[in-house]
Amino acid sequence: MNENVSRASETIEAAIARVEPIDREWGKRALERQKTLTAPEGSLGRLLEIGRVLASIQRTDRPRGEPAVIAVCASDHGVAAEGVSKYPPQVTGQMVANYRSGGAAVNVLARRAKAAVRVIDLGVKYPCEYQSDSFETLLIRAPIAAGTRNFLEGGAMTREEAYRAVETGIELADSWARSEGFEVFALGEMGIGNTTSASALAAAFTGARVADVVGRGTGLDDSGLIHKREIVARALAIHASSSDLWDRIAALGGFEILGLAGLAIGAAAARRLVVLDGFISSVAGLIAARLCPDIQGYLLAAHRGPEPGHRVVLEKLGLVPLLELDLRLGEGTGAAVALPIVAAAADLLRDMATFDSAGVSGPDDSAT
């Protein structure tokens, strides 16, 4: 399908214009420095690669891999009414409350990684009421609507709603980079029905077969998986006529997915690394890359989970995941596990002694 990309809002277009390709000359300088460090050349594997990516983004051969923030965008999906999840829509709001009180898996892993957690309500249909403001996690309420509409009955959202979701992510990333100095942005999500939306988007933007992108999500049985595939296939058939990227995003997307795409664009505009978590946040990364091709060098895949669409999307993005742990929870958990690896890569490039400074003999190039 030939794809058109119509102009978006001024905020989105301005942020995209600020995203510059990563500076690979700094990556080369980092490589030359790595050759002088007290280890056989290449012996630290992908830690060296991550260090060079950070150097290329931050334009220094002494990069930093922290502080980091895990941004968990939350929203509900109208397609959940079609029975595509084992869990009811009320779980989205309940999990937001769990994040805020610090009891979810992402909170536990974020504490281990010394990362901040920020939760953004972009369209939770059944929000929980809070009795206190004494919570571990900051909650930002920025709802576009009370969830998206069922994309079997029309578009999931209007283009204007799609713009607002992306704009919210951009503005938050810009604010956090400037006011809190986060160097790494990890993307997480929550939304009952969001693997269905992500699967439809993945098929629409990669050309993959429905069977190759639709998985079991929260644990569907065989009949549930067949039904979910049928729902995605119907949605793609309904919305197949548009060749405009924004029209397809609005037709099939989720507010949290677009919020994450905006966060990725805003973070890249501020020259920050973006760490993708699971299938849904990787689809957000794919959307960001379609809107802003220069973002490609800012993206890092934390892991690859068992959802079949995750592999398809990462291959389309040309990203090799750091970890293979069979994680499928989402909410930023895989990214949280990867954050200490990112910080370690920066530490090695910045703090490790050179052969000269440590008085250690370097390699003998004449040896066979």
C-alpha cells in the first residue's frame, strides 16, 4: 500500500523537526576510546554497542545511562466489548491504582533499577477513586476520552484525538527531560484490549498476516485466539481503504499507544535514549518511526516476548532485543529489567580505566 502522511498539529510537526539523526561520529569516538579500555577488544559484547549508541545520542564519549523514567500510559479500548481479553475493562483503572500505590511488578522492578515511574491516564474508562495523595508513583491525568470506540463500528478515535494523544506524550517527554534530567525513557502501557489494537496496527504497518501478529495476550485459549484473529481481520477489512498514515492510526489505535509514540518522539527531540518494552510499546515505536524516520537510532529493544507480533515489529524496526525472558506482562517490566544494563554500558565507557592509566600492557599486535 502506498502510504501518505498528512500534516499533523504544529506541536507534533515541530517536535518531529527537532529530532536529528544520532551523531555517529561520536559513536566512532566512543569506539576508539573502548579500544583503549582494560579489556580485550570486543570482549564486553553488546554493552559496548549500547555505550556507543548512548555516545551518539548524547554527543559525548562519557555518556550517562541514568536517571531513567518508566512512563506507563494507560487507556481502555472499545474493542474489548468483543471479548478479546480474559479480563474486564475495570482492570485498567484498578491496575493504575496499583501502579500508583507501588504494588505492581513494574514498581518492584523500577525500585531495583532505581528508576522513576510515571503513570499517564490517557483514557481510563473506569478510574478508581483515591482516598489519599500519599502515593509512591506520580499519576498524570490527561484523558482524551473514556477509552477508544470499538473499531468494528467506526474509527477508534478521531484524528484530532489521535493528535492530542501524541501531543501529550511529546509535551511530557520535553518537560521531564528539561525539569528532571532523565537521560533514558522506558515505555510501558496498560489497557485491556490493547494487544488487539496493537495487532491490528502491526498488521497494517508491516503487511504481515493476521495469524503472524495476533497472539494470546493475557492468556486466551485456542477458541479465544481464533476469535481475536477474526476481530483483527474484520477491523483491517473495514479500514483498508485509507492510505493515509494518520487515518489508519486513528482508525485502529489506542490512546496509550499514541501517547507512547509521542513520548518517544519527544524524548528523541531532547536527545534521550528510548527503551521499548513489549509488543504494545514496540508498536508505539513503529508508529513513531513512521511519523519520524530519524528516531530510529534512538530506539533500543529491551526484550522480545512470546507475542508473535513482537518479533514481526522488532524485525521491521531492525532492532535486536537485549533479553529473551518470555516476558508478556507489559507495563514496562521488560524495560525495567534492561535499564541496569543500559546504565552499566554507560558506566563502562565513562569510568573504566585505560591500559595507559592503569599501567596494564595492551595487546601485542604482532602476536599470531
